[in-house]
Amino acid sequence: MNIFDRTLRFFQLRKPRKPVDDFESIKSLIEFPITQSQSIRLGKVAEDILRLEINETSEWEDIKRSNQDGEKERDHLFRHYITEAIRYVESKANLQLDTEKRKATLEKILTIAQIEGCEPILLALRHYSQETLRRSSYAEYYKSNGIIVMPVDEYMESYGIKCPFGSEREYRRWLNLLATELVKEDTDAEHLEAAEALVNLKT
């Protein structure tokens, strides 16, 4: 048996990887291929822009602070201007996590909510409304452990503001705009690196 035959045999005997349920990922709403890295960044950028929107259009002030050593990051942390109520929210672009990460996420949300003295909330960025969130087989895990799981429309409206999208179609359009800009950033960075490499070769 040569190396090529051995390679084929290796993959024949190998256990198949668990299929990824694209329905649970924000990536499933994008109309063109993006990498896993871009998908993760998409969730982070969406989280950041929604935080800006809430801060600028509601009666809630963004009090998210820079990460301190040994302190877990708060995705969204707001204080109401009048009542001074605190609101901490963890956001996820994909609710399908392995058992260890899912447990760690649960513990993080419950712990920080207790520290901040507020309700534990998870924002499911993949889901614009209950229409798709109720079909998620992963949201129930958090709900059954006392966490409020919200889709984007309900989450934004819970701050007393109108959701800026109005429909799932508009939300998808916005996410595709974000993804386009992220891919453009990567392409521009690649071109810059190639140009710099070319200059270095000539000098």
C-alpha cells in the first residue's frame, strides 16, 4: 500500500464530522460566501452597531467599559437615564455551540447578570423575529435555565425604540451590507500587502 492508498483508506475509516446546522448561524443570511472568520466578525460588527443605535436613539446610555484584567466582557451594558436601571446582554451570532462553550456561555450570562443586578438576556443575532427563533433547537437550553432569549426586533423595541429594520428582509439587507464591507476590508488589506511586498522586492 502506497501513501496515496493509505490516505484514501484513512479518510474511509475516519468518522464523519458532525454536520453544521447553517440555519442557526448568521452566515445563513448572507447571499454570498464568507469565511468563518468573516462570519465571526460579522456578528461582532452587528453587535457594535446595534449598541450605537440604542445609545443614540433611546433613553439608555452605553456604559460598556474597556475590559479589565480578569473581567469578562459585557457585549451590551446600558444604564437608563431616568431610572438608572442596568441592562447587560450577551449576543450570539450562532446559538449552535458545543456542550462546553454552551455551558460557559450560560454561566457567563447568569454570573454577570447577578453582578450587575439585572435580568439575564441573550440576543440571538441570527434571528430577526420569533418566527425563526421559535424553530431554533438551541434557544430552549438557555430559556430552561432562566435566560431570556430575544430576537433582534423584540430586543431593539425593548429599549422603547422602533426596530430600525421593520422586516426580516431589511435586516438581511443590512447584514449583507455589513458582510460586503468586511469582505472589501479584507480585499483592500490583501492588495496593500501585495503592493508592499512588491515594493520590498524592488528595493
